[in-house]
Amino acid sequence: MKTCAFRPLAAALCIAFAAALFGLIGFGLVCLLAQPGRLPETEHQTFFLGACMLAFAGVCLIRRCLLLVRYRVEYDDFSLRFHFPDGAERVFSWHELPQKTAAAKVRAGWRLTFADDGRTYPLHRCAHGFRDLTGRLRESGVLP
């Protein structure tokens, strides 16, 4: 059975990058607060707002990586098995998939929407096995 999943190593690298970003932000804040009269007040405020924006970007990066690593698709010649982060699974055969899903192109890949309950499933282009899976989905008529 083939899989299409976001690699845990890639998620670990993203989290390590965000941790390094938080370390730099913390070091900058410590240096800024250690010498309070050295810079004008407007530069203090500008730096603090920039640090808050970078920290928010780091939190968003970590959240996205932890979310994507829990999605996984397993498929063979007969069926597909979609694994959701909450532990739910959806199993479809290749011939019934075009009637039960709708695909939409998004910036990072594809988003499949299941017709019966409206749940969405992201297919990220950085996932291992993305090209093989999208090729098979094009052959079956799910993707344009």
C-alpha cells in the first residue's frame, strides 16, 4: 500500500526553525530591556511589535506543521483510506471516489471535500507521495 503523508522530519525541522526564531526574539528582547535608555521609545515600540509579529508567525508555523503531520492517505489499486487527525477514517474505492468528493485547487495543493458530511481533507504538495497520489486522482477523474 502506498502512502501520501507529511513527513515527521519536515515537521521537526519547521518546529526547530520556529524554536530558533523564538530564541532570537528572546535574545533581542533581553538586549533591548537590559539597556532601557539607549534607544528612543519609538524604536522600542517598533522592535516590540516586530517581535510580536515574528512570534505569531512562529506559532502559526508550529500549529500548521503539527496539524499537517496527522493527515495521511493510504491507497492501492482498489481503494483509498483517508486518515483524519481526530482518528476518523474514510475508505473509498477508486470508482466511487469521483461521485463522493469534490476537489478545489488551493495554494499549497488540493482540498478534497466529501459530499456526505462536508468534511475537507488537505493534500499538501510537500507531502511525501503527493505527485503519485495526484496522478492517480487525475486518472480516476477526481482532479481536473
